[in-house]
Amino acid sequence: MAKLRYNYGGKQPGPASDSQAGSKRRLFLFVLLLIIAALAVYLLKRNSGEETPPKVATNPAAETGTVEAPPAGETPDSEPEQPMPGPPAIPPEVAAELAAVRSLLEQGEYVQVREKITALLQDRRITEADPAWRECVELLSAANTKILFTDVPFPAKKAVYIVEPNDSLDKIARQFQTTIEAIQIANKLDLNSSHIRIGQKFRIYQGAWRLLVSKSKSLLYVYDGDELFKIYDIGVGRQNRTPTGDFRVTAKIKEPPWYAPDGRVIPFGDPENILGTRWLDLKPTGETDTTLTGYGIHGTWEKDSEITKPLSNGCIRMRNQDVEELFNILPHQVPVKIEE
């Protein structure tokens, strides 16, 4: 039977068309083989570990000439930050001795506390550079306050006085270079009465008082002769307004008025009165400039946290309870040295 060929509008196939179709098939097969060969080479390199090395990231800062700041708290190319050293440790033998002294204070052995702490300070076993100094001096201050303001026997510093005819508290206080308040408090007398009777027996502390004020340390040191008696935290003048030099306590005023810079007199109790409950007037002596007047030691209504800040116009500020205690200790004419 004859073979029918169908043509749908195209050219009739012939030898030329068959030749072209064969060429295309060969080209297609060649490309396919190339692809298969390239894939085989890639797989062989991957399996043998010969991959193309990864691209190294560049530093944009190096390319632009700018340096990127390190994250907060880090420094470039530096060793890890070391912790700050703490305060030096108290030597074990000193710590043990202070613990024993604290026990004595709790037992009311005030004279022994004074003797032991004074010995520690005098033989230079503890100096102000030592971490135990503050605790040491606070123990001394507490013991000395008890000795001064109670009837604790202390022959080395306390005299026993028997009231004679024509005596008065003021006369006795001047005789022993102390204050009426110190005699009253130590002997449990009424602070609001000056009455005494013949034959009455008093124990009276005889102190050789002097003060040292350190502006840089914000401390007031009370000395009994050459021995440290007590310390107080203080504040001094802003912008270095507190003068240095030698002074004396020449006046003492309870509940003082304040003479404001504008000339007004602000009475005690007025909210504008900044002097607190006590005033100790200071007058220059020796070679100190005699024009340095109007300065004194006074209390303050400020919070405890403000005490050691330099906020005054030049005077020395103390907590009210501290300046009241100092007022009761110091007689007139006590020398005061103010140093940087």
C-alpha cells in the first residue's frame, strides 16, 4: 500500500530538512555533554576538599579611612579589664585587738578602752592611712565622751572637788578650765538650775583642750594636750572661703541669731537662720591676719549627707547634736588651728 504523507501548510520534508534536523540534534547532545562534564568536575573537587577559599570580608572603616569606636566598656587590642582593688585588709592582730576593745566598750570599761586605743595611736600601729583608723578613733571618742560626761572615776584626769562656802558653778568651772554644762552633766545636776550646796562632791574632768580643723579631710580633732580625744565630721566654706591660721574661741552663744549679709538680724527659730543651735566665735591670734573676723563654728539644719560638703560662707558647720556636745566641752579661749 502506498504510504500517505500529511503536510499542514509547511514545506514538504526533503533531504535538506533532514540534514538540518540532524545538525541540531548533534549540537544539543554536545551542549548536554559539556554540562554533564562540568557538573562531574565540580563534584569531584568538592569531594576532594579543593573548594574555592571563602571570600575574606573587608573592613569598611579601613577602606573609608574612619575608625569605628569599640562597644561601650571595651577597649581595642587590650587585655580584659581587671577589677578595682578593694580597701587594704586590717591586719588580723589589729582586728582582734579592736574586737576586744569593742567588747570592753559594751561592758562599760571606758578607761581601758581609752588606754588601749591611745596606745595604738601613740605607737603608730594605726595611722590615718590605715583602714582601721576611723573605727579606732570612733571607739576612742565614745569612751572619752562617757568618761567626760559621767561620774566614772578616772584619777589621771578627774579631780574630786567638795563645794565650799561662796562657791558657784561658774567659779568652779573657771578654776578647772571646764564648763558649767560639763560639771552638771557629769554629776547628774539639773541643767536648768545653778544651785549647789556646801559639802557637795563633784568629779570634774580637767582637760587641756585644743582644736585642729582639717579642711581637706572635713574633720575637727579635739585634743586633750597631746592626746587625741575625739573627732567630728564638719563642713567648710565653698570656694575655699574658710581661712587658715590660729584662732581662739572667744564667745559661745546658745540659740544664736544670724546676721545676714544684707544687714538683717534673723532670730533663732526663723527658717532663714542657718546657724543651728550653737555658735562658737573665732578670733585670730598670733600671726594670723587680724581682719579675719566673723568666722565661727556653728550647727546646721542640713541633713547628715550634706555635712561634709563645702557649702558655707566660710564658717565651720557641724551637726546640731555635735556642736551642742562641743559647746559643753570647750571653755572660752581654747586655741583652734585651721589648716588645709
